[in-house]
Amino acid sequence: MTFSVSNDFAAQMDTSALVGDRSEWDRKVRSDLAKELEGQFPGPAFNVLGAQRMLAIKGYRELRKWMEQEVGDKHGEDAVRGCARAIRAYVHARPGLAAATWLSPTTKDKDWNDALESVASIIRKALGECGLQGEAVQHAMHCLRGLVRGYVVHEMAGSFVRPVDLDHGFELGISIFVRGLSVLREQCDTGASAPTLSLA
């Protein structure tokens, strides 16, 4: 007997760990996940870890293709922009699979980690071409991930208080990030601490 993920099941899926409270965005995620899980698990038992693994691996592999297409023959800052645009576009197209990639591998599963690395390597290469190395690359990857994912979550949830041109706003955010890479590079090269912000 094949376990079928019905629409009722999709409606009951708890994706709060991935996307928070119920919203239109949450419904899109659950719908996308339900389509992917349809008929995947035999028997009445639903294997959560197995589902996470399957969805994450597929998501990373698909995202890599989107990134390769967007980055193309771009290098350096242009490649970084391409990576960011690809991630945003993929979240819009496949919100469920994209959300699955937000979870880090919970095991030492080779396929899962290799799929993650296949995406990270593209971003790492682009940042390296911007002059970053070592710890600076990892900091930049964390910042880029937070920027793109945070922007898209607010965008899809409709939680921007005063909506403007969201495409233009995203490009501005990425431009700010790219220009800040030189600051990150200098701080990591000199070992300087991050500047403090005075609210006085």
C-alpha cells in the first residue's frame, strides 16, 4: 500500500519549523511539499527524516541548476548577484523545496551533504573572485543567505509595511551587500572587529 499525501494531509502539515505562522506563504509551501511527497513513502508510517532528506537533496540539486543558468559566464560581483537572483527566483517557483533546503543536513548522509556543497561551491567561487578568502567567505555566505531568504519571506508573506517596487528593492539590497564585501575583506584581513553602531 502506498501512502498518498492528500490535500487534507497537506492542510495539516506542520511547516511552522520552516516558515512560522500560517499565511498564504505557508499554504504555498505546504502545497509544494505535498506534491513532492505524493506516493513517496510506502505503508502508513510517515518518515519525517526521510522526507527531509529527499526534499532537501532534490531542492539543492534543482537550485544548483537555477544558479548555473543565472550565473552563466559571470564572474566576481556579477556572479554574486546572479546567485542571489537565482535563490530568490527558486523560492518563488518552488517554495516547499526551497524551504527544505533551509535545514542543514541532520546526518552525515553523503548525498545530502554533497547536494548542499554543490550549491555552496558556486557561491564560494563567486565570493573568492571578489577577493574574499577563509573566514571572510563563510561570513559573506551567511550574510547573503540571511539577506535573500529574509527578503523573500517578507515578500511572499506580504509583510512589508509600505510596499514599493520589490524587484528594485531586492536589487538595491544586493548592491548594498556587494559593496560591503570590500569592508568585510578588509576587516578579516586586518583582524579588526566589526564597527559598533551608536544609537545616541
